[in-house]
Amino acid sequence: MVQLLGKDKNDEWVILDLTDDLAISLNKSISEIEDITQRKGSYSKTFTIPGTIKNDRFFQSAFDVNTTDFDSTLKTDCMVQNYGADIFRGSLRLNKISNSPNGTLYEIFILEETSSLSAALERFTLCDLEFTDIDHTVDYDNIVSTWDFSGGSYSNYSGIVGKVLYPLAHTGYDNNIGYSKWDFSASGVTNSGTPITVGQFKPWFNMKYLLDKCFEKAGFTYTSDFFDSDYFESIFCLGGSSETSATAVLGDRPTNQNVFRVNYDGVYYVYPPEDNYTTYQTLVFNNKEYDYLQQYTISGFPDTGPGTGANHFTVPIDGFYRFRVKQTAYLSGYYPGPTYLNFVLRDIDTGTVIDNTNQNILLPTGNPTLYTFIFEGTLTRGQRVSIQFNRVTTAGFPSNTIGFNDTDSDYELFVSPTVIPSLGEISVVDNLECMSGLDFFRNIVTLFNLTSISQGERNFKIEPYTTYLSSGDTRDWTEKLNLNQPYEIEPLDYSLKQEINFTKKLGKDWLSERYFNNFDEIFGDRIYYKPSQILSGRQEVKVSFESMPCLSVGTSGTTMVIPSLYKYVENNEIEEQPTSNGMKIGFYTGLVPFYTGDTDTVETQFYIQSGGTTSVSHTFYPCINHLSQLVEDGTYEFSDLNFQPTWDFFKADAFTIDIYTENNVYRQFYKEYIEQLYSNEAKFFTGIFKLTPEDITDIQFNDMVYFLNSSWRLYQIIDGDITEESMVKCRFIKFPYRPGVPNLVAPNKTEQENMR
């Protein structure tokens, strides 16, 4: 017996009185689990029910019905049951009320509503999500802390670990931020004087973390062994929208902090002649205007004695430096004539003169004179330099006493390699590609060939298609097939294309473009081709995640492999330029030991700048790659986020690392499904079956249904009556066997750290 229940304003279910001729039918189509945008209510119907005492009370409560009017904007929950079993849940709307001498009739519209996940996801972009839980300063400590992610759910970690990752990547060279060269040269990563800077890191965001944020904002939940797997939880998405080499931060980008400005504040000081006139003596600066990195050491006069003042600058990073000095000088006491001085930039530890361009400077008799000098040179990290002078012995009177006063005294470093200890607070939305929540989810579904099965009003079970098809019940419908009605069996081929192109979006980076130009295909793509005289055309299976070839750092035998995130501008002063990137995805393989040769067993040091002045050595680097692990031993398994095994640029020098695996996206998530579709045994069957309401509601698309001496899988049910047994038109696909489940080989952080 069919019953219709509606909720009144007291949130209580009321069984409504019906006429005897109510029939409810539904449609089922496999498209509903293959594409969430195709999911819709299976049933809707407009019919009338009588005005009884029970019904009158219900409509008065739920729709404010009175003698002349009702609220047509309202709707309420409804439920259809058959012999006490729920058939579906949906909504009920009152269309009109008809009054006649024979009584009152209520025309109602009921709709089986499936909450629209796709519509909810489409209402916002990733940049509309709330990210206060990952607010952080982009500095050395936070960058390095993200490397502690060792797999599993991000929710098992504190702070930003597991949610955000800062791996090594070539993001281009930006003079405004400062950089280390991605090589082993004197300006490269293995030189402590030119460490990798905080301005060379871009953030990557955990894919599951972003997905969970999307479902939370949409008001839905999911159940998924796949999303909860170590495989999926180790995938990160590039936040590469910044046009610079660095992470986009709130407010203006910090400027170079490798500068200082000091002066002398103390009336005057004097240097009597030394026994040796050529002895160098130091200009004294005892007051700081600014010194962001605290690299300048000031002192009074004298520090420990004439000519030994502690005034010096300690170089924080290798590179070219330029200083400007303004100083008022004069001859003090008795002087028979002028004195000539040599002013230099000098290393106070080795005594080496770095810049001696300001020679034979005349210090005349009479009033004090203001002098301005420029000094410059290429300096190395840790070097201590000072502005000093000595006396010219071949001209003038070197025996005079030399005085300096505080009038317009000024000493500044104004040209230097950029040092930024911290970029400031991250601006997540300025790093993420602002694709819609629906596009983000759809790309994940397409890449991994996932199904979305509704489980209740706002929950979905999500799993790979092959995993879904590998399970299910077995049903025998031999006796249900109506052989008195015509049925059709037709090849599946007629609805298929000859080629299927599995492709990602062409990346904006140099290596992605180079690969495309060389091979006329996008890095990692695969084309499935079915030899046939009947089939034609091409189907596109496309995701908007960008291709991500990688490069090696160093020379032959290196193990440092990083993504290419820069553009190449030929004949430019700096050819490897920063650029914005779309969303790339990769596995965090873990910390990889850094070897510079193929037979090395001792790791090599590379350096990262900390706090602006400290160069911290590391021997393991954080690796993100389309491969789940960098493997040198062929006995270890690994996965690949490309559609097929693909030669990569890093292989030229990092030749010990394996790049080919069967555990690629196509073989894991598509191969068996595609091969069954294109099998000569695959057929469409359309026929009439005698089905009960339970048959219709219970059957699932992964069930194997036996009839006509073969096993079939449901494709479509058309107008199935769920109130009583009836003849129903159904469509099935014939498949020869159940596919296997994907072999989800996740990164193995322990194996990675012990790769050699």
C-alpha cells in the first residue's frame, strides 16, 4: 500500500488521505553516478488529493490555508512509503485548491529532490574558502616545518603541517627578492654564501584539505576510502598564481632588508699621526638610523685605541655591494700645510683592500670640508669590511693631526643582494587559482575516474569507478525477462569514438612548452586508439590540472629533482623569469637525500637562508613530483600522476632514478574499464522485465545481473513503477568480467630517505 506523508509546521509527519489511483514511477541512469552535474530527482508528479478532515488540517498548518487564500511560496518535506518502506524523500508544494459542491480538492506537486552537490559547489571558488587555520608568516621556520608531513591525514598534524607544503621548485630568478642559482656554481645552492632564499618558495596546498573545505562550504559530506588513502592524502596542489618567484603575501611585498645607515654623533674625534704614516685608521660611526639585519657593528672612539675602532659591516650573503660615505674632515691643531689621504674599503681580518678608487684626497688648511665617497665590490658571506684611511707620504704633510666631526656624517649601504628574512603573512587567495568548487571537484573526479553515489540527503560515497564495479551483488533475472516482448542487442561500438585523448592542461612553464614543441603532445598525456573500420572521431577526457615536467639540479648523477615553474625569455638579462602558473598537482615524496654523483654514499650540503643572516645547511630536500617516489632500486613500486609513463627532462642528469611505472593514472583508473567498453563482447541490451518495486529500488549499477546465459550490468531503468509489480523497460551493458581495484602505491617516506 502506497502512503504519502507530509511534514506540518510542528515538524511532525502526517499520513495524507489519497485516492486509489496514485502510481509513482522513477528513472535510473548510470550518468547520475558518472557525472554529478547530471544527477537529478528521479520522480516528480502533479495530482490531486481529497479535502478530508486530516488533509484540511495538514494544509492549514503547512501552507496557511484559509477560506480565501494560501501561501504559494511555501513547500514542505514529504515522503512516499510502500508497505512501510521508504521509497523516496522529497518536497511537496500546493499548486491550487478547487472547491465544488462535491467537496474540496488539493492539487499538489511532489518532487523527489536530490540535494544538488554540483549546484552548491558551483556557487563559490576556491578563493572564497576560509583559510584562517593556515595563516602564517612566510619565513624559514614555517617553510621548513612543512617538511615534517610524513603521510596520513592532515588533521593528524598541528599548525600548517600537512595542509601547506613548501617544497623545492625552480620558480625563476627575481632580482627584487633575491635568489640562489639552481646549480652547483659559486652562486648556486651548494655555496653557503648564496643560500636559497624565502623568496624562492611557493606554497602547495593539500588536495584533500582543499576538497574538505569545498564540501564543508557546500554543506555536504562524503564517505571515501580513496580520499582517505595515503595515496590521495599525499597529493598537493600548487598555489602558483603569484607573478613573482615567491609566495604572495598580504600587503606590499617586503623590500630588500640588506641595507643599513649609520652616522657619527659626538661633536668630533681626531687621529694624531702614527709612527708609520701608511697604517690604516678607521672612520667611526656610533649611531644607527637603520640596520634591519643587524649586520653593522658600531662603536665610540676609540674602541680599544686609536685606529682600532670596531666599526665594520659583516656581509650576510655573497654578491655585489655599493656604499656611500659622507664625512666632514679637517686638519687639527698646528699644520704647516695640507695633507693627502687615501680612503679605502678594507677587509679588517685579512687586510685586503677591496676598493681603493678614492686616493690622494686633499685635506686643505682652513675650514672643515665635507667629502662624499662611493665604494663598491664583490663580497662574500661572513666577510667584515670597514671604511679606513691612511696618509700619503709622497705629497703634503702626513704628520698633521686629522679630525672628523659629526656635521652631515652619513654612511649607508644602498646597493646589495636582496635579503628578505620574511615575506610577511601569506595571502592564500592570491596564491590559489580561483577555479570554482565544482571545477575543482570535477577535475579530481575526471582524473581518477571516480563515481559519486548518493547516500542520504547530503552525503555521497565516492570511489574509483573500477573499485565500484569490482563490488556489487549478483542477481538472476532470467525469469523476469519478458520474452514475449521484443528485445534488442546491439554493439556498444556504435556509440564510441575511435580515439580517447586523456590530457591535462598545457603548463605555462618553460619545460611544459618545450616538451609540447618537441613532441607535439602535452607532457604525460595518453591516447587510446581502437583499430576499427567502423569507429571514427576522438573523445576528450580533459582535466585543467597543468602538466608538470621536472628538472635536475646539478651535474651527472645528481638526485635533486624539482618542478619547472618558470618561463624562458631568450636574450634577456635573466632568461629564467618568474611567471604565474595554473594548478599543478604532485606527490610529496618526502625528504630525498641529496647526492651529487651516482656513486655517492654521503649526502651533499645545500643551503637555505634563515633570518636574513644565517645560512642553514641541509642534506635532505623536500621533493614534490608527479612520481610518488624517487626510486633507484627497481624492486620498489611507485605511482605516477601522469596518464602514462613519460620521459622527463630530469632523467638526463638524474639518470639513476626510475621514471617508468605501470601504476600511472590511465592503467590504475581507466584501463580495464576502457578495454571492457571496447571489447568485442561488450553489447547493449534493451528489453522488458517484470519487476517489483523492491527490484527497482534495490538494484545498483555495479550489480551483475544474469539473464540470456550472460552477465550484464544495469545502464538505465525507464519509468519503473515503484508502487506495484509492472513491466519495465531496462537497458543493460554486457561486460565479460569485473575489473580489479587500483593499486594505490603511496609515497613511502622511509624508503625515500634511504633511497641509496
